[in-house]
Amino acid sequence: MKKGCAIVAILSIILYAMAEKKVNPDIQTTFNEQYKNFNDAFLRQFKDKTSVWLVLGNRGTPNYYRERFSKNWIFWDYHSSSDNIGISGDFLDPKNWKQVSELLPKKVNYIAADFNDLVSHPKRNNIIKAAKELLNSDGTFCIEDVYDNRKKQFQHFTDEDFGQLSKDFEIKYAYWDGYISSLPYTCDQSANKKSDMFKGLEMMILRLASANAKEKKQMLPCITSDLYFRSFIIEQDLVQELIKDIVNSTKLKHLIRTYEDDIEKEKELEGIIEKEKKETEALKKDIDNFTKMVGVTGNIKKGFETLSKNINAFYKGANYLTTARQKMAKFVSKNGDDSKDLQEKLEEKKNQLITRERSLVTLQNQLNMVKTDIKNDIDKILKYNDEIFFYFERDKYLRPYLSYKKEKLEEIIADSKDSEEEFWSEYDSFWNSISVTEILATELEKSWSPDVIIQNTTSLEKIRSDTEKKISDTSRIIILFIKK
């Protein structure tokens, strides 16, 4: 009996242990049906690859607008596509990370989040820590956050968060520029976001154009042969066009439009003020004339009143003068009415003058405010231009292009308008041919690797000091957690 109980107990322990090790049914592997199983699919895909890159929140759905996804990628989403190697399940539950690490035949070199929900998730730090289970030595977990350039702090990560995570990771940072520090986005984006990404690609084309053969391969360890050879024959006209396009961002166009609107307001107000001044001067002349007329009429009235009294005193009782006195009385009465009418008109003109002078003060104040706005508009445009070329200045591959920087406001605006016209001219081209830039950009997307981010990291101290040169209130920063 005791022996039977012991056997039952041992079996129970074994079954319990098996249940503990059982993979959560919510976590499933996905792979193309041409392979026998997940392991077979994984090993075949990565047999010639030295690194594995994992994307969170991305199903691996084909993107026909971007060739960013190479065979280095696997995907983890709630419902990953069976066309790609991936994981289906909840990546926001830290417990699932250990189970997924047991499913993967190889450790992962790079993990990126293709959505921004994770940055504000209450278990975010625990999820990042749990990612260590999947990462190999020096493997990197990347997440994007917004940095407030005025408060000099991140929107979601605090110093306490970084202190806690620094026990497991070395923490580095990179500016988001559309290519170097771009995450593998496939989700729908606004036209502005796509434009920003394309400018990042354009900037990398400029880097390649100025780099020598050895530097090109250091810059892009996964550079395609096509891109490598094409980068030696980038023409000067294309370089100039790319620089103008990089500078001519949505932000600059908005600043220029605001400046031009304020210039129009200034002209409009100056026209109204000029008209008001002329009408004010006309009123002052009217008031001066009415004042003189009222004075003359008053004197005439007084003169006739005195004459009337003298005649009355001299001819008192004489009937033959009655008619003459009546006529004089009517004249004096009429003169008095005219004087009263003139006085009323004079007061009316004076009130009109007060109203116009008040209006002039208001209009002048509005004009002064608009002039201040214009000054601020100009400062913002020039500062934005400085900010763009600040990136050129701090990058040795972009530094040779500093000579293309425009210093004068008129030149910056002219370049912006030229760039816009060139864009629409190409867009409306009869043949609608693929430009050289688009060919290079496609090759660049194929050449991307996490090494590109790591080679372009910066310190938190540098980000803080850069805020003085920033026109924008915020910057997009990629935070890299590198496994210790």
C-alpha cells in the first residue's frame, strides 16, 4: 500500500513538473508550410546569418513600399503572419519571454518595438529586463521615447528607471533621423513621417558619397554590392538637390508660410494705418476750419448785438425805425443759429478725431506685435537652418557639405521654393521614371542593420547640451539597452 502511494506521489511530481514546463498555449510559433517545423524554418533561414533581429508588435506582413525587411528578421505579434518566421502571443507579459527564449534555436542580437504602446506600459521595465532571456552577449533592445528639450527630460523614462535598468544593461542613445536610428516600421504612417524617413535615407546617401571605400563598409556592414558601387558615382547635382531637400522639411515650410503670412499682415496694417492717418489729418483740418468759422460767426453776432443796443438807445420811441430793427433782429437770430450749428459740427468732428486717434493707437499696437512676430519668424527660420547644419557639423561624413549652407533669409526661402518645385516637377513627369535617389534609397533599406544605430550613438549629456540649438520643443530619441 505504502509502495503504491509512493509511486502515485512520484508520478504526481513528474506530471506537475511537466505541467510547469509546458509552453503557454497562447504562445505559438509561426512559419511557412514549406518547412517541417519551426526549428527547421529557423535554422534554414539563419544558416548563413550571424545575427537574428526580432521585431515586437509586427506581424511580418509584406510591405510593398519598403524593402527594409531582410531575412534577418523574425516577428512577435499577437497574431504573427504564417508567411514569416515568428511568434504569436502576448509580448507584454514578462512571463512569456522565458518561454519564447526556449522556443528559439538561437539567441537574438537585436530587439525593436514597432509600436509605441510599450514605452508607456506599466510593466515596461520588467519586459525590458525579461528580454535578456532572448538576447545574446551585447544584444540590444531598442525603444523610442520623446525628449523634452525645454525640461531636459524624457517623457516616459525617469532617472530612476535608467538607474534600475542599468544594473542589467549598458544604456546608450541615438537621435531618430529616419534611417540610422529608424525602427523597422511597417505600420501606416502620415505623409510627414514618411517624408522624415526619406530625408534620413537622403542624409545617408550624402554620407556614402563623401566616404572612402573602407569607410563605406564600416558605415554599412551589410551594404549591398549595388549600393557600394553606385555610391562612388554620385554626381554633384544630386548632392546639391539632396541637401536642399533635407533642409526643406515640413517644419521649414510651415515656418516660411507663417513668416510670409505675417509679412502680408504687416503690409495690410501699414495700408490701413496710412489711410487712417490721412483721414485723421483731414479731420484736424476740418476742426481747424470749423474752429475759425465758429470764432468769426461769434464775433459778427456780438457786433450786431452791440449795434442793435446802440440803435435802440438812440432812437427809442421812434416808430419809423421799427422795420429796420426787425430786420436786424432776424439777421442776428439767423447768425446765432448758424453759430450753434457750426459748434455742433465742430464737437462732432472732435469726437470723430478722438475715435480715430484711439483706432490708430490700437492699429499701431497690432502692427508692433506683427513686427515682433516677423522678427521671431526670421529668428526661427535661421535657427532651424542652423539646427539642420548642426547635424552636418558634428558628423565627419556630412561636414564637407557645410559649404552649401545658406546664411541669408532670402536664400533659404528661395532654396525651399526651388526644392518644392523640383519635387513636383519630378512627380508630374510624363514618364514618371524612378529617380536615382529612389534606387539608392531602396538599396539603403536592404543594407540596414542594428550596427548602424550602435555606430551613431550619443551620450545623454550631449543630448542635454544640444537642446540649446534645438528649435523644436521635443526630439525623438532611440534608447538602446545593451545587455551586460
